[in-house]
Amino acid sequence: MIGATLELIIAALLVLGGIFGLIGSYGLLRLKDAMQRLHAPTKASTVGLGAVLIASAIAGDSWREVLVTLFIFLTAPLTALYLAKTLIHSHINPADVPPAANGAKWAAQPPVAQKD
């Protein structure tokens, strides 16, 4: 039998996960730019799903949920990074990008074709 304090912690984690899921869904619908829309569900999946999986791990006393939580925490930000870089490469003309402060290239900037 789970104690009352532990049940309150589990309930709080489930509510927190639901709130983050709701906020992420709302942000996905309401934000205007594709880069802004990418940010909302990434945070919702990382924090919201993480809270729900941690609550499940506490209630069920299982390590599988902890491993899935670690996997989500590691892969969701990387997925967002690669989607953002793809969006940058496909929608921005490299000639319109201002030069970097130190004269080097930006990390996400594709090489500019040389003009003869």
C-alpha cells in the first residue's frame, strides 16, 4: 500500500505533466512561427512526459519508466535541434545572414557558393 505522502507526490507529478502537456499543445496551435511552434511541444514532451513517467515509476516501483524518462530527456532536445537546423537551412538565404562577430561562419550556415 502506498502512503498518503507518496500518493500526493504522484498526484502532483501527474497534474504537472498534464499542465505541461496542455501548455505545449496550446503553444503548438497558437504560436505563429515554425521555430516558436517547435519550442512548445519539445518542452511539453520533455517536462510533461518526464513527470508522468517519474510518477509511474514511483507508483509501480519500476526502472523501465526511469530509463524511458532518461531517453526522452536526451533525445527530445536533440530532435528539436536537428529540426531547427533543417528549418534554418531550408528557409534562409545564406547571403542574407549577417556575418558572425569573430569573422567565422555560423554553425548552422551552409556554405555560400563562390561567384566567378
